[in-house]
Amino acid sequence: MKQVLAALAAFCVLLGGCAPRNTSPVQEQGPESGVSQESLQGAASEAVPESSQEEKNQQEAVPESQPETAPQEGTAEESQPEAPEQEGPQPPQEMPEAGKTPDTSGAAEQDGDWMLILANYDHPIGDYEPELEVVVEGYPYQMDVRVAGIMRQMIADAKAQGVELLICSAYRPYSSQERNFNNSVQSYIAQGYSEQDATALTKRLIAEPGKSEHQTGLAADIVTPSYQMLDSGYAQTEAAKWLLEHAPSYGFILRYPADKTKITQIDFEPWHYRYVGVEAAKEISEKGICLEEYLGQA
């Protein structure tokens, strides 16, 4: 019998037939099966397609902490950009509007330097030009846009108390000052004064060009319909008395008092009022001083 089986096996080899199939799974084969573990691993490696093997090698080459591909757009980190530094909103500067009664409680006194500009013989202001606004509709007189509304309020309040205030002069540009000054000098010369004396007399009444408060846009000459003469007699009118008492509450002062002519170098002008702000106006009025003294420029 053994001879018959051996003969059949030899016959199969000669015909190129396959060896008897091992039905046990590869992983179940151990060293005892006669097939080494290394041989099995080599066979498994050869069974992996070339492309799959390359992908496996690439995956093994990329550290987990550093992904090979960049994060996709729209990720949480990229969709939340770093917020820029915010600057707080700047509050706009409030200025009195034409025809509107402004608040004089202090809002108009922000940036106070402009209110205390000094214009006199020792402090020329050159070609200073403020932003202007017509004070009373129908009249040509203008003042600094920050003050025009306050002047309107003062005029309206005086009228409500039975006092009529009338502006007869306000802002004057350098060219107007020059013309007025020269006309005054020529007028005195025509009366027989020398040019030197005529100039000296003019300086007592009119500031030289570039040295006039009217150029600041903060000053106005205020009279009343019943008395429009620019002389000392105006001080006796109800309008002049009302201004002397109430103007400081609106930020205006009598700019050229009778007892300060040596300091101001301007004769008494009961009609000339200048805006300096409520706080300064009240202090100047209560102390009986002039603007030069208040500013330490006397």
C-alpha cells in the first residue's frame, strides 16, 4: 500500500500538480508547523501592493504633533481673527447752532485757551481769523461761532426783562481795522493836529491794526435803540446797567473799565463787551479787575 501511495505522489510531481493545501490560517501557524515567523512576515510584506506600502511609509514618517497638511480654512482658530485694538470714540466738540439757544453752564468753555486770547498794544495777534457766524439774522455783525449763540441768548434774555440791546459792531478783520485807524488819524489832522498827535489821539480810541479785540471775534459793541452814541453817557442807560450786572453770567466782561485805562491803554468804553467764559467773567467782575490783571499781564 505504501508503495502505491508513493507511486501516486511521484506521478503528481511529474504532471506539475499542486501540493496538498494546508487549510489552517497563516496566523495559526507557529514554529511547530515547520514554517518560521520571519518567513510569514516576509510573505505578508510581499503581499502588500506597492502604492499601499508607500502610503504606509509616509504615514510613519510624519510625526503626530505636526500634521502633514495645513489646517483647513474655516477652522476655529482661523475664523476668529485677533481683534484689533479699539480706540474709544472721540466726543465731537459741541458748538452753538445758529438760531439755537446754547447752554452756558460750562459746555462752551471746553478748550478754554481760545476764550482768553489777549489782544492789546503789547500782544498783537497778527492775521488771526476765527470761524464766524452771524449773530442776529438780518444784521451783518458776526462773532466767533462758539460765542454767537451765547450773545443771542443774552440779547433775548435782556429783551424778556424789558431791555433792548443792539449790536453796532462786532468782528472786524485786519483790513477794516487798518481803514478805521487811518481814517481817524486823517480826521484829527484835518482838525489841525500834527500827524504825531493825531496818531496818539487815535490810539486812545482805536486799537492799531492787529491789536484790536474785535479781530478775535469775541468782542462786540452793544448799545440800545434809544441811545446809540459811543460816549460815556451810554453808561447811564438801562441797557448799560443791565449789561454790567448780568453779562458775566453769560461769560462777557466790560473790557475797558473807567478805572483801568492806564493798564488797558484804552479809554472807558461802557459799550464794549468781551467773551472770556463764565468762570473768568465772574471772577473778573467780582474782583473789579481787567483782563490784563486776570492774566497776569498788567
